[in-house]
Amino acid sequence: MESEAERSPLGVFTCQLCALTAPYSYVGQKPPDTHSVILLEESYVMKDPFTSDKDRFLVLGSKCSLCSRLVCVGPECSLFYSKRFCLPCVQENMDAFPQEIRQDLEKRKAPSKRPASRPGSRT
Ligand SMILES: [Zn+2]
Ligand SMILES: [Zn+2]
């Protein structure tokens, strides 16, 4: 039972955009008990609570590379484009992202935000 202590959460991850909270058990790029898994970014990780499989883990989120805000990996909060960016930073620096990312974001956005203009068709 002593090993249980090692696995207790380090703390609680809180997304600063959507206020998602979850206990995390590891921060970094190489979660323990996983073989040859190296994450592309330093992430807050928890064991997958839905499986007893040791290798399974969930990435909760990580720091925005621009503003250092902690954000979850949810599509409304951040995106990963070689680094993690929170959506507010993406919006501010939209020009720096390629077309496909912008289009992807357009899709994610709630359609209620814009008035009835048709983004797909240009005149
Ligand atoms: Zn979030
Ligand atoms: Zn940011």
C-alpha cells in the first residue's frame, strides 16, 4: 500500500478559462509507467480513472506558451500548434496561424457569436 502514496495527486489542475478542475499526478513530458511515451509539451497529467491499465493516462492541460495561463486541452480553451496556445492568445495572434487552424477555430466557435453573415461565401 505504500506505493499508493506515490500515486496520490500532486495537486489540482485548474483551467483558467473554463474552470475545469481535476487532480493531476504528474507534470512533465514523460508520464511515469508509460513506455516510450513522450509528450510534445510539458503537460499536467492524471491517470486514466476509467481503466486499470497502467499505461493509460489523461492529459488535462498545460501552460499557454504565450501568456503562461494554465489551460485545459478542451477545444474551447486551447489548441496545440507546435506549442500550446490558449484560445484568447490565438485570437489575438490569429494572423500568425495558418489557414487551416483559423478554419478549425471558426468551426469551434459557437455560431451565435456572429450575426447572420455567411463565413463560407465571399462576394
Ligand atoms: Zn478549459
Ligand atoms: Zn495564452
